[in-house]
Amino acid sequence: MKHPLILAALAAATALAGPLYAADQGVSDAEIRMGMVNAQSGAASGLGTGMRIGADAVFKDVNAKGGINGRKINLLVDDDGYDPNKSIDATLKMIEEQKVFSLFGYVGTPTANAVLPIVKESKTPLVALFTGAMSLRQPVVPQVINIRASYADEAEMLVDRFVKDKGAKRFAVFYQDDGFGQAVLSGTEAALKKRGMEVVAKGTFQRGTTAVKTGLAAVMAGNPDVVVIVGPYTPLAEFIKSAREAGLKAGLATVSFVGTDDLVKLVGNTGDGVVISQVVPFPGDASVPVVKDCAALLDKYEPGEKLGFVNLEGCVSAKAMAMALEKAGSPPTRDGLIAAFEAMKNVDIGGMSLSLGADNHQASSAVFLTQIQGGKITPIQTIGH
């Protein structure tokens, strides 16, 4: 017979340990804690709030239906204002104080790159980043799962559009001078190199500013047919207006990170002709099942919130996360979550196909083209697509 003191010690140890299974942090019998750190305020806040709103609608619906194997998803949100230093601080708090199971829905290349060492060291999954930077894709970081297409995919589609459809030969790039801008610049250079071309002029601006005049002058000096403009909606709206005033005749194109709906609100008819690549289907196309479903979820859980490109991406990303969590074990483990994502092969998420593997942590390469026309965003078709 065991000594009463030993039994008491074992009972105390069991009570401290909590449930009898060895769960990863952030998982209890009742919940799965996830942390979202992104721009909830500032000049890029439309991106952070859009991701949050779209994801929240999905997670609320999952919870209303009983959660993930009986556990509710608890999405904790903090604001980094699109500032890498704030992102580091908030991420550390999410992992060390809030004890989250996984990180989700970060926005931006500079902020994501800043927290990457923390993610690697703590082995905390970081899922569904709103960025297409290759630094988060190759080489594969085991903890990082990307849902959206890369900036290289977007740049390839934009260059293809202007070369095939418009006969463009001279491309300039105006970009935010940081990891994000350089990622799209690299993607554009690679797409041009495939066609025996190169960037004819470059102009830059600093993150967090709208000082675009010097960069505009630099790209105009190259006499381009097309300017690929790279940044969030506030500085790019300033660039578009300034370019029109300066008489720039070149076509303008940008990638999905711009925050299309916010950009259109700022530029109106002044933005007519600007081409924007997207990584989710057109939000107005209810014939696409995931679009119809996400619109219905917003109506139900976020009344008054119109479906747009950013909250649609948040919705798509959250759907992928919920699917992986379902197959990550009960209780889910971090290793099980990554394995569940890597096991996804041609998974239909309602009109979008997701495929990953141990050597590929990017679920989708789909790119869709749109254009501002009459002060509104419209889908466009390209020759050969």
C-alpha cells in the first residue's frame, strides 16, 4: 500500500498539471487560445481590422456549432500599428503571458519578419499571414503556414497582363523602402527577367509616411509604360493623386496588400485604370461558394460589414485554420496542426484549392486581377488566362 504522503503529493502534482493529457499551451478542455497581432490602428488599420472581422465571423460560427472537438476558439487581438517593434512586444506577450496555442492573421512583411525569430525559438505556429514575401516561404519555416499566393505570383500576373494585353516594355517600381517593398520589387524583377527585360527606374518612400514626390520624380525620369506601386492604401493614394497631377501617362499597378477597398475610398475616380492583383476571388461574385458563404457569415455575425477583399481573405484563412484544427488531434497539438496543414492536397474551400506539403507551406498560388473603373473596383480578364 502506498504511503499517504506519496498519494497526497501525486494528487497535488496532478492538480497543478491540470488535465491528465499532455496538452500544448493554449489548449484546455474548454478552449483553444489564438493570438492575432496586427494593425488595428494607424494608416494600415483597414488591413488588420479586415483580417480580424473576416476571421472572427468564421470562428464565431465554429463556436456556435460546438467548437473544435468541443473546444471554443478564443481569438485574442493586439494592435501593433504596423510597427515591427510593437509587433515583437505584443507577440512576446501573446506567447509568454497569454499562453496562446498559435498565432494567426498577422499583417505585413516587416512585422512578420520581425517576429520570425520568436516564432522559431518558441516553436509557435504562425498561420495565415497577410503578406506574400518569399522570406516567409523559402526556405520553408516549419512553424509558418501561408494561405495566400506570394508577391512573386502577383508580380508575375501583373507583368504578364501589361506585356500581353498592353504591349508594355518599360516597367518602373515605386515602393515602400523595407522588406515588403523589396519583396515585390524582387518579384517584379524576376518576372521581367523571364522576358528579357529589367526595371528602368525605381523610386521609394519610407514606411509610415506619405512623402511620395521624390520617388514619383525618380520613376517619371525613366519614362515608363507601367509603374508597379508598392505600399498600403494611404501613401499609394497620395502617389496616384500626385502622379495624375504631374501628368504621368504610364499604367499603374499594385498588389493585394494595398487594401483595395480602402484605396478606392481614398482615390475615387482619380484611381481609374489602376490594376490591382488579388489573392482571393472577387467579393461581388456570389457564384463562388466561399464568397457566398463568407458574405452570409458577415451578415450574421458582423451586421453592416460589407464583404471586401481583406475580410474575405480573413474568412478564407480562418476556414483553412478551422479545417486544420479539426485534424490536429484532440486535444490539438502544435505538431499536429502543422501536420494537418501539410496533409492538405487539393482541398476545395469553396472555389479555391489549397495544397501544402513538407516542402511547401503556401496553400494557394491563385491570383485574380481587378481594376478601378468609374471609382469602383471591377474584375478584369487577361489575354491567355
